[in-house]
Amino acid sequence: MSLPTSLMLMGAPGSPYTRKMLAVLRYRHIPYRLLLSNSPQLTTLPQAKVPLLPTFYLPGPDGEIAAVTDSTPLIRRFEAAFTGRSVIPANPVLAFLNDLIEDYADEWLTKAMFHYRWHYADDISKGAKILPCWRGFSVPDEVLAERGKFISERQIGRLRYVGSNPTTAQVIEASYVRFLGAMEDHLRLHPYLLGTRPSAADFAIYGQLSQLAEFDPTPMALTLKIAPRVTAWVGMLEDQSGIDPDDNGWFDPEDPPPTLSAILIEIGRVYPPVMLANAQAVLNKSVEVVAEVEGRPWRQQPFPYQAKCLGWLRESHSRLSGPDRDKADAVLSGTGCEVMFQ
């Protein structure tokens, strides 16, 4: 089913996945209409089975408009529907690395985003004041305050889903600091993760950093202190519509720069042990994920969706031809990421 020439979606500024997708649409020159969550038009549109942001309204197999969420498959769907300015490298090895880094951003870096926003008092206070305003601020003060109280209490209660708790807090924060250092080092030499043009992985990381580096007080100050280039990069990634990508603007997958390897090493330190333990917990129908990350305990509620993500990454790896798989494995060797594909 072909897509409309102008896409319609519902989203919010405080949603990292909304920001990810808007940046992709701008860069790819795909026209869109953004509906905020208080738009009257939403009453005439279908509801998503799981209400997540952003929600796109696209024709289904029967031609009827359906509410569609999940940024990663949407990006691939739009790659097939709209030509030019691709965010997926043509080289299969780089495309696989893009998948891996995008998933890390969507499923691990978001732990830092959620943790900082709903763990620290200043961040909770700002979130409770601003997030309800994005659903409509022309209301009495007491209504706005009540909405803020509802949102903060609900989101704090959801920390268990992303794995933020007293046991894991130090692991999450230490990982974010190391990631900032690795990303700052990379940006010192290269404008994007995989070359001189942006990829889906860049926009996925941008989405999380749009909150961590530009909204929530605690990580915003931390990001500026540790990684000023990262702070500047986030502001630039929001609108890449004026960039003219070079067809040859991707790294050679057989000779990735050391700074990219350092980012993969950071991913390998934290992401595989939690992803593997979560998948095992989901398979065993366990009530708790138990793992060790950087010598520290990790405990959280199982997350079935992330078990699916691991399966999709493994499918991406298995689709590589024998020679390309060898090249991908050579890039991952020694990073810690390789254990997810053994």
C-alpha cells in the first residue's frame, strides 16, 4: 500500500522518539503534519493498540487508516516508500552496525533519559511543570498542577520497566558519562557516527539526547560540562534538511575509525549483558532480570519488547552474506557486542 505524499503523526516535544522521527523526516525532505496530543483532529483518527509517541496514521493492507508506532520499522518503511537521502547505508556491514547502534540508543540510552528525568528532584519538578503544558496550557493553574502530579507519579511508577532503581542507578549514570566521552571524541574528528552523512543511528541518539542534553536539568548540565560538542551536535541534528549527502560519505566498514570502535566498546560493556539476561528471563517467564554489568548487579522487571529487539538484531546479522558477516564480526571483535551474535 503506497503512502500519502504528506505524512500525519501525533507527537510531543518531550518524546525522544517523536524528535527522532521528525529529524528523519526533515532530513529526508518528507512532508509531514504534526498533531500535538490536544489536537481536535485526533478524535476522528484510530487509536494505536499501545499508545506510544510518535503515532503515525498510515494506510493499512485494507486501505483503511491505521495508527502505527515504533520508530525503527517506520524508518525502514519510509526508506522503501520515499527515494533519496537514505539514512540506511547501502553497504550491508554498515547497515548492520547502524541497526545495532540505533537499537542501543532506543533501548539502552533511553534508560538514562528516563532515569534522569524521574530520579532527581529538579528534573521531576521541571517535567511535572512542562510536560502537561505540551498537552494544552490554556487551563487554570490548579488543573495544570494536577496534570503534572498525575504525569510524574505515573512515570516514576514506570521506572521499573526501563530498569532504573537504586541497584541500577550507578550503572546507568556511569554508562552515560562514558558514552558522552566517547561521543565527544568521535565528534572531534567526524560529524556523524558512520561517516560524513547522517544515519538512522545518528537520529536515534539525537532523539534521546534531545531530552538529556536540552531539557532535563541534571543531564543537561552534565552533558555541557563533559561534551560541549555533543550539546552543539544535538542542536544541529534537529534540522538537517539543508545537508547535501555524498553518496560516498560512509566509512569503509573494513577500516572503521578508532573513535567508532570506542563507541562500540561502550555499547558492549553494558548493552549485551542486560539484553541477554532479559531475553532469558522472558523465555523462562521469570519475574526478574538478574545480570551483572561492569561488575555491578543489575535487576529489573523483564521487558518482552527488548527480547524481540535482540531477535531482530540477530536476524539483521544472520541476513549478512558469509563474507559480510565475517567483516561485521571483525568490527565487533573485542568490543563485547559480539556475544549477542554467537
